[in-house]
Amino acid sequence: MGGWVRIGIVLSVIWALVGGFWGNDMAINDASKLSSLQLDNCVADNRARLHLKPGESESYDQVWNPCWAKLGENFLHNAEGHWWAAAIVGLVPIPVAWLIIYGCVGIFRWIRRGFRNAS
């Protein structure tokens, strides 16, 4: 195994870890944003159901409590596939990068052989 292949293996392992954490973080952040929007919509729906106008005082129990109860459930539902995102971001680019690099090396060697044969 040459030095460049060893560097490629080390970089692949590093990317698998970093990319996996990055993909997981992106999925969790998206789930958090969606859950926050769902909370805002729930509060707006409850305010509309109670015919409350903006700035008008509200009954916390009637407006917010049902929404807080749903928030955890919504977040868990929204974050269900976060490990798939981690796996895709962490693992899919590795074989693609290896194929591209091997293709570029092959083309470079092919061109170099052409110059050697021409001499």
C-alpha cells in the first residue's frame, strides 16, 4: 500500500466521523426548526380558537399547555430519520471521492504514457 492510499484511508475515516456528525447535526437542527414552527402554529391556532387578538392576554393553560405537551412528541417524530442523514452524509461521499481520484490518476497516467511513447 502506497503512501497516497494510506492518506486516502485516513482521510476517509476522518470524513466518515466528521461527515456523520455533521449530517446528524443538520438533521437534528432541521427537526428542531420544524418543531418550533409547529409550536408557533399550535399557539396561533389556539389563540384563533379562543378568538384572542394580538396583544390580548390569554389563558396560559388553554393556549400554551397543549402545545408544550405536543412539542416533545413532534420533535421525536421530526428527528426520527436523523441517523440516516448521518450515514448518508458520512459514508456516501467516500466511494464517490475514491472513484473520482482513481479516475483522475488513471487519466493522468494515460496522458503521461502518451508523452513517453511519442518520444
